[in-house]
Amino acid sequence: MNTAKTISKPINITTTLPWFSVILIPLLLPGPQILVGTIVNTLLFWQSKKLDSQKLIILAILPGLAALAHGLLFGPFTIYLVYFLPFIWLGNFILMYVYKKTNSIIKSSFVKAFILTLTAVVLVNLKLVPVLFLTAMSLVQLTTALAGGFLINLCQKPKN
């Protein structure tokens, strides 16, 4: 008699796709940051309403790690991304959390951009990172967050 149980559960594409995508997009897509960031933010907005806070934390961390692993986001400046990782994670989490609670794309995008802009200003003033990060971690982050939010808004089915 075979006592081993076989667990066969079909893969649900709507729950697994975002997890793989937030890793694969920054890892495999060579850029530009505006495109990669918009796609990742779209996925973050998409999942924010579906996941609990613990899973949001994990989802917030994955894209930054993938971008660092890929090494192409900032070319030779990618090593400086290490300084930003905790703040990128926080920004991604806050983006999803604020959107989940308020349903406001604008508010959640601005809070994320504010966190990353403030971080960039401090790190540039401490001369830990080059000045180019002021734009990359402020205006570009705001643009990709807003674009991702509006894209997910367009993609969601209207409720009858």
C-alpha cells in the first residue's frame, strides 16, 4: 500500500504570473527604466488589493533584487542601487499599501516618489551616490508609478 500522498493542484495563472513577472521583467528586460518601472508598478498595483500585508512585503522586495541581479538598470552605476534597496522596498510596499487602503493611484504614487526622492537627496548630499540618481529616484519613479497605476486602471474590468 502506497502511503505517500500526491498533491496535485493546478497552477492558477492569475496568482503565479505576477510573482514571476516582478522577478523576470527587471531581470530579463534590458530597459529603459521608464518601461521596466511602468510594467513592475502595474503588477504591484494589480496585486495590492489581492494580497495580505505579509505577501505585499515579499512582492515589494522582489523587483529590486531582480534589478540588482540584472545589473543593467544603471549600467556601471548599478552598485549604487545597493544603497537604495531598502528604500525601494519600502516605496514599493507603501505604494501597494496606500493604494489598497485608499484606492488612490495619485496618492500612492506620490508617497512612493517622495520616499525615494528624499532618499536620493540625502544619499547625494552625503556623496554616497552620483547626482544622476536624483532624477532616477524622483521624477522617473513618480512617472512610472503613475503610468503603472493608470495602466492597471485601464486594464481592470468595469463592474456591472
